Amino acid sequence: MRLLLLSIIFVLLVKSEYMDRELSSLIIDRDNILMINKSNTESLKQLVEQKNENNDLLLQREQRRVKQQGELIVTTESLHNLLYKEEKYHNHWPDDVIDWLQQPY
């Protein structure tokens, strides 16, 4: 009976020691996972900030492109208007009108 009791106590001590080591291992693993999680969280925050900055830059570029496109349309229309004004005075006159204009008074 004593031997059985001593064996049970020995087994429980060994089991307790094993569980303590297992618990220590799990605590170390948990701490490592928490550090990795913290690092990943920081990386994620940086990526989100970079995404927001890139979105702002893209929005500014798009606004600048729209503004330049509008200015280009206005410039193109004004050049077309100037060209039209110039061309309307340079119409090809018929030969008989030119001959009539070149006759002496």
C-alpha cells in the first residue's frame, strides 16, 4: 500500500513537473506571439497611414489633372476662336473679284 501510495505521489510529482514545464513553454510561446502581434499591428498602422497618404496624393493629382484639363479646354477654345477670326478674313476670293479690285479707278 505504501509502495502504491509512493508511486502515485511520484507520478503526480513527475506529472506536476511536466505540467510546469509545459506551462512555462506555453507562456514563452504566448509572449512571442504577443510580440509578433504587436509588431504586425505597428506594421499595419504604418501601411494604413501610407495608404491614406497615397490616397491623398492620388486625389490631389486627379484634382490637378482635372484643373489642367479644364484649362486646356479653355486654351484650345480660345485658340480655335482666334484661328477662326484670322481665317474668316483670309477667305479665298474669286478671281473675277480680285481682277475687279486690281483695275485702276
